[in-house]
Amino acid sequence: MIIYPAIDLRGGKVVRLKEGDPNRQTIFSNDPVKVAKQWVDQGAEWIHMVNLDGAFDEKNDNAKILEEIAKLNIKIQFGGGLRSKEAVKKAISQGASRAIIGTIAVETPEIIDELLLAHDAEQICVALDARDGKITTRGWKNLTELTPIEVGRKIAQQGIIHALYTDVNRDGSLLGVNVHETISIGRETGLKIIASGGVSQMEELHQLAKSTVVAGAIIGMALYEEQITLAEALLAAKER
């Protein structure tokens, strides 16, 4: 299982939002590159980076930060506001090893076929962000009637390999990741599912790793609040 330390960018700063709410923001650093280097020095092989300004349709210069962090020789999973083929192509050209799409995968699912013609399947990840069991879009503002498993099965049929699941109600809250639903989605869809949203304790990572169907876990607030160390998380990720 891969551990992805999270760097959420807003206004050029490293922040965390509670339940995706831009009005409930905590700033952890004014230097995202320094934070990324810290995770690299501690053994991270991947970083999960989210352009929150892009997700909220706000102007930003976070692409420059992506380019700088990519120079650290770290693989970057990058998302937030990638709502066109051009945006995905640009993110990859700027250093992202894998681009995350969410809204466009739900609103215009045929774009997945086009993306997989232009990029290797390893370069595309679909975000299955859900609130109360239903998929959300547009920076978690719009609620659909679709379930993560329904969308997950469809994208798997289209050729998607990687997907991340976020229980929006838990994100940034330290309430604990939704272990049961994450494992269920992995088993029901066959996707390499990445757990996201609310990881707070080592026990959750042990459960995810031992499930054998969860491919990764994104950790944000728990690392920044020092409830979990990256070293501990990387060790737990090796369990099977």
C-alpha cells in the first residue's frame, strides 16, 4: 500500500479544510516546497497535491508550485479543478505523475475514453468523493444521486485503474477514514482504491493495508497535527 502525504494548496499556502469547507481552513505552511521536501526526506515516494483554488474555480499560481515540487524527484498525484482534457495534459506536462479528475468523470463520462487514448492508464485517477453515500462534484458543492460503487464499476469498465475515495463528511476532521466503505468499493469494483479523508489513527492504516484491496492511503491532518508520523505510516503500509 502506498502512503501519500497530502499537500493542499490555497493561495500558495499549505492548508487543510474541514469537510471541504473553504470557510473552515487551517494554514500549516507558507512554503509548500519546503513541506514537500520534508516528506521526501522522510521517505515518501508519492505526494498527493490538491489545487483547492482550482477546485473552487479561483485564479491561482499553484501550477508553479507543482513544477517546483516535481524537481524534488518525487512522484506527484495532482488534482483540483482539472475539468478538461487540456487541463489534465497541462498538469502532466508540469510534472504530475498522475492527474486526478472528478467532476468531468461524472458530468461527461465519455471524456474518460478520450483521456485514456491520450495518456497511459497509470496517469489518470478518478476521485470518488461522496457525502452521505452519494457522489459530489464541483469542489464537493453539488450532490448527485450516484453512489461511489456505481461510478466505480463504470469507470473500471472504461479502463480506469486508479480511484480515490473520500468520505467528505470526514475530510480534515480526524474522525477516522471510512475504512469499511473504502474496502467495499475496492472489492466491488476491482479498482486500485486509495483511501482519503479523515485518517487519524494507525489502526486505520493497519486495517486498510491488511484488506489487500486498498492500494493506498492519503494522510493530511494527522501528519500535520503529529498524530501519526510518516515513518509509522510507511511501516504499516507494508503489512499484508
